[in-house]
Amino acid sequence: MAKRRTSGEPSSKQGVLISLGICIPLIIGLGVATYFGFAGKGEAETRAKAAGDDKAKADKARAEAERKAAYLKAVTDLPLEKNDQN
């Protein structure tokens, strides 16, 4: 007849079960954290591109306004500032 195990003896699979009990939640947690970490990356890149485009438009508009102001000052014989003379 088979020998009965007493409650004090550890099972031969106990180490495997403890390892799995620790590793599986850690793996799932890392997967979820990684997903949420990279989930906003596309949106951030889109916003960065839009901000760069807006900056380029603003720089172009500023340069155009400076050229117009320099032209109007030259036409009306107003003294040009040092940085307006090109």
C-alpha cells in the first residue's frame, strides 16, 4: 500500500508552484505596465509634430510681418532700427 504523506512534508512540486505563483503575476504586471507606458507614444508624437508645424507657421508669419514693417518704415522715411537693416 502507498505511504501516506503527513501534513509536515513538503510536496515535490511545491517549489515549482511557489515560483509560478510569483512569476505569473510579475509577468502580467510587467506586460500591463509596458502597454500603458507605450500607449501614449503615438499621441505624443502627433502632438509634437503639430507643435512643430505651428511653430514653423508662427516663425514664417513673424518674418513676413517684420519684412512688411521694415518696408513701411523705409517707404515712410522713418529711421530703421539696427536689426531691421539688412
